[in-house]
Amino acid sequence: MSDTTRPPADAKRSSRPNTSFFRSRWVDAPDGVEELDPAQLAPGFRAGGAHCGLKGGGRTDIGLIVCDAEAVASSILLTRNASAAAPIRVCRDRCERGEIRAAVVNSGNANAETGAKGYADAVAMCDQAAAQLDLQPEAVAVAETGVIGVPLPIETVLAGIGEAARALSGAGGAVFSDSILTTDRWPKRCTLRADGVTLSAQAKGGGMIEPGFATMLCFVQTDAALEDADRALRAATAASFERITVDGQMSTNDTVLLQATGAAGAPLPEGLLDAVLLQLAIEVVADGEGASRVGKVQVAEAASVAEAERVARAIANSPLVKTALFGRDPNWGRIAQAAGMALAGEQLEEIGAGAIDAAELGQDAAEAEIGIRLGRGEHRAHVWFSDLGYEYVKINAEYTT
Amino acid sequence: MSDTTRPPADAKRSSRPNTSFFRSRWVDAPDGVEELDPAQLAPGFRAGGAHCGLKGGGRTDIGLIVCDAEAVASSILLTRNASAAAPIRVCRDRCERGEIRAAVVNSGNANAETGAKGYADAVAMCDQAAAQLDLQPEAVAVAETGVIGVPLPIETVLAGIGEAARALSGAGGAVFSDSILTTDRWPKRCTLRADGVTLSAQAKGGGMIEPGFATMLCFVQTDAALEDADRALRAATAASFERITVDGQMSTNDTVLLQATGAAGAPLPEGLLDAVLLQLAIEVVADGEGASRVGKVQVAEAASVAEAERVARAIANSPLVKTALFGRDPNWGRIAQAAGMALAGEQLEEIGAGAIDAAELGQDAAEAEIGIRLGRGEHRAHVWFSDLGYEYVKINAEYTT
């Protein structure tokens, strides 16, 4: 399973350095950012969680987050997969996308390919959350992640939502973050303070990771004043979750939600939302199913941005390039082949070793950057991707449904 | 490496049943076909091989095949990869595609991304073969397969061509077939007789296998009279090598060559060329790098053939479906997800378990057929694909350049 009830490998969580949130070489964070305890949500938000049995081992599998501030501006982005899960369809059909106050989530069951019952169950989750929080149902988003094609034990889930509501707290960021994890080996979350505003965020990855925008869940809360929440979220997502791939598989359940209260009376520092989403996106790649390394491919001198992106995605999704990243093989021929495939039928001049920089594939660092110049124009694009190793096969072949 | 100098695993060659050439459940061979020794070429053809050192272990790595009949009708199909190798460019630039008398091949070096020297080397190979055979250079095709980006040791190769020319024989089918193998675990070849005509064929696969038409080499010889060799080859290829994928990677070196003398004065039995190419294509999948099983996905009820094919390829190339085939997991949710990804942005009604037949994924047979009905129209398409297991990672990650 890509998106399952399997436990995050707790033993491996410590494999990730805990120095600071912004740990990727590819993320430029604004100056003067202070890191707070990620359990602490941005002012005006509370979250809670509960265990209802969708995941084993007593782990938190129901989460609830709510904005209590007077005003809220929100934006929500949903997967474009035509086999979209019930919660995606319910959000599309019912949410006031600019005025979302709360989100209810479960992990362990994607509620995808579950028919009319699945849709009714997702509606019931929203309604239960709205009732508990005294909100209109259209102010509540629902997000789910886990196995596909299995009906929800809805009574248990509804009871779990009640329990999560009773646990709501401004210090609920960590438990909410835990409530969305599936095959993640470590939680992806932060609370940051800068220029008088606070931003908290929680994300999860796993498998089925390629955009559209990425195949994952991400929630962002802030007390900053956003002029246009939708525009800010779309721009930050386009440069982060839309630029990553684990297995080239667009999920049925992707959701990104941004909520901003404006209560701090100040804007977000320039670049902060982008940096946070990019760090989270790179964490999703680094923690992709079976992943051990993150690659970044830079395509330059393309005839158009679309062409550059097509080539970058072909390279990032080539199993030959991904196994070379895993095997630390600076195999530039596979990069040339994948680029040529993306440009099939066009009379590309031979690319040649001199136009390809594959050296970092062969090095030991956890982050490797490769580049290719096409000599066809002035446009560029880049994509981050995970490697392909034995663990990916093990996770996806040995745990059968 | 996908396409390398590594030896075929001789120890595993016997793992393939040697009952008869047409052993796939998916191939309908015409009645009354007699199998001959595959060393025996169709009348009017001779082939030979030599070892010049591109592959280790003294294995045959240079091959030559020539038609001695009065007349020859030929067709050649070449990869559309924009990073096409030198031999592809030379064939495109110089061959009289309808009048190809001979082909010279090497395995162990793809002569791809080798610049002006590579092009000159491929021309020199043609010229050397033409001189040895007393032919015009435009009557000689050149095909190469192996590592990318490494210059040919051209003097050794030219000497090898001379040696292969001295070894030419009507019984050279087996040695010619050996001369094109790279990571193949077993040779793919046949000589068949039916209705007074003979057809011999040799193919190789490995990795970088997805069409365009497939990423492989295939040579077919016959003494049958073909009304339109090009049309016959295109139709047979469209239904075989254009319908397979190992790793979704279009190669830089794909070549299919058909030569027909007409000397038998009779046409090919209906369906014979198609059956031979389909069996060879399925062998290429079965012997894909690291492959242990072959899947066939049937997409039905699509709005168009193009849509059906897009969905079939998305399913066949999904690493989640491929690991499920390897792990014998009848995971229909992954099929629904991949179909939804191929139809992203279209408001597909939920597909549901009832429209997906994934049962054979979970069974033990080496060939598994799966199906999905989209409920959007009346069109169909199918694709064959290999599984994704530990061996694929091992082959492609552990042998570094």
C-alpha cells in the first residue's frame, strides 16, 4: 500500500537531524525567524486529536483544527485526480473555500473509491465537526488519508471527532500533526515567529507523491494579515508541492489548507510562506516511501518553461535516474536518455556529457543536485525527487491488502 | 546501467520453458506453423558473429546479417528519442529504408551521446560492412546497444566486422541472435515455416523499454513475398513492441528491421508476423531487467482509443501497480488511482471495485491479466508490462558506471 495504516517507523524518526526546521540547502528562509515549539499553534487556533482505531497501536488517527478568531481568510487546494476521494468531492461541493474555519481529518483510511456511502460518511464527518464546534458545515473542510476502497467505520470515527473536540487546545499542534501521519517516518511541522506574526504548519507525505500539486496533506495557520490568501497559497504551492515527486503518482486525496486570521495586524514576512512550504515539501520527498536521498534536477536552456518542466519531470521520474541516485552512480547517460524521451520526435542536437552535471549523484550527501542544459533557449525549471531503492519495493510489495 | 556490458545471466537461461516458441497465453499463432532450429535463417539470408571485446567473457558482440537474394523489400523503424544514438542518426540519414540488404550490429556499447566521433564511427561500421559484402553503404543498416556515452574502440570493432563477414552462414541465426544480447537472460529468436514460406527473427530487450515503439532491437527475415513491407512491419509493431513497457523509458537505440526476399513466391500466412512480433515483445517484457512476471492491462469503455491507451500506460507504468504485480497483491485501489491520474481534471464518476478486475495480480501465474472499465465510452486499449522487484533495483543501482 502506498497510503496505509502501517505505523510510521518510530525507530527511524531520530534518523533526521533535529537542528532546526530549515535544514535543506535548497531553502532560503527569511532573516530573523524564531522557532517555537511546534505544539504551539499560531494565536487564534486550537487543535486536538483522538485514537478511534483506524491505525493500530493506539496512535492518533482523528484530528480537528479550528480557528476561533473573529475573521478568517482561507484557501484550499485539492487533488485533480479524476478518482478523487469522497472528502475531496465533499470539499469541492460544500466548502466556502475562502471562509474555512475548521478541518477534520483522519489517517488510516482514505475514504476513496467507497461510493455513495463514502460520500455520505465524509459529509457526516463535516457535520459532526460543525456540530461540535458550533459552525456551519460549509466552514468545515474534511481530509482523509490511508487505504483505498475500504468503507469507514463511521460511528467510531464520529465518536473520535467528539473526543478530539473535547481535547482542543492552543498547544495541540503536535497531536494534530500526528493525526495525519501514515507511512511517514517523522512528523513534518513547525511553528515560527517573525516580524510580529506567527505561522504554524503540519504536513504528511508517504507514497503517491507527484503533483498536480503534491500528493499529501498540509495545513498552515497564521495570525498574519494576508491580502489574498488564495494567491499566496497558490504561489507557494506552485514552487514547492507542485515541484516534487516520489513515485510519479498523483494521489486521490491531496489537500493543502491555509488559514489566516489577520489578528496580528501585520503581513507575513516576505518569503516565509514559500520557505515553509518548500521545506515541508522537501521533507515529504526525503521521507518518501523507501527514500534515502533527495535529488534536485535543474533544467536550463529550454525552449519554453513547459518544455523545461517536461524534461525535469521525465528525469525526476525515470527509475533509471532514481536507482542511480540510490546507488550513487553519476550516470549522465540516463539523464540524456530521459531528456531525449521527453523531447521525443524533436531533432535535439546531441546533449553530450559537457551539458550534464551528474557528479553529485555519485557523492554521499543526502541532497544531490544535477543539471542539464538543453541548448534550445533560455527557459528553466526544476523538480525535487526521491531515490528508488530496496525499501520502496519492500514497502509496496510486501504489505499486501 | 540499463543497457550494458554485463553478461546475460547464463545460469538463468534455463528458467524459461523450452516447449515451443509461442508460449504466451496472449499470442494466437496461425495453424500449421512448424518450428525449425532458430540457427537456420530464412532462405536467402546469411549471418555471422565475432567477439571483439565490447562484452566480457569472450561473448559474441559483433553481428552481421545479409540478404543474398536477387530482390529485397525492407522496412526499418527507429526510436523517436531526441537523444538518439549515432547508429539511429546514421540509418536516418543514409539508409534506403526500402532496400536494406544488410545490418551490422554491436552489443556492449550503444554509441549514444558520443558526439561527432560517434557518428563517424557508426558510418565507418556501415562502410566496413558494405566493403566486406560488396554493397553500397546505403544498403547497410547499423544498430548498437549497450553503455551510453563511451566512445567505441572503432579499430577493434572494424576488425570484428571483418571476422563476422568471414563467418557468414545460412546457419548463423543463433550466433547473430547472441550478438545483440546485453542484460537479456535468454535469447529471443525463432525460425518458423508455414504455407511454403520461412520466417526467422531475433530480438533483444533489457531495460529502457517503453515505446514509441519498443526499446529494443529486432530483426526479421523471410522469403515470403510482402506486398508492402513497411505497412506490414508498422502494423505488427504497433500491436506488439508499441504495447509493452518495462520501465517506461524510451531508449536511444531502438531498431526493428524487416527484410523479405519474395523468393518463395507466396505471401506470409495471415497473422504470422504479428504473432511472432507479439511473442518476441512479450519475451522482452518477461525478460525485462529484474522482471519476474508479465502483466497485461485491458482498459475498456473509454471515450476514445487515445484515452484508453493513456490510462493503460499510466497503470502499466505505475510503480505501485508494478510492485503489486511483484508482491502478488490484488490491489485494485492502485489501479483506480493510476486511472484517475491519467484522467486528471476530468470529472470521472468513481470507478469502484466492481469495474476493476485485479484478481490475477494476487495469483501465482507468471502471466497476469487485469482489467478496468471506465464507463465513459466504447473504446479499448491494452499494454503489457513487467513487475518491479528487488532485482530491478539491484541491476540498476549496484552496477555503477
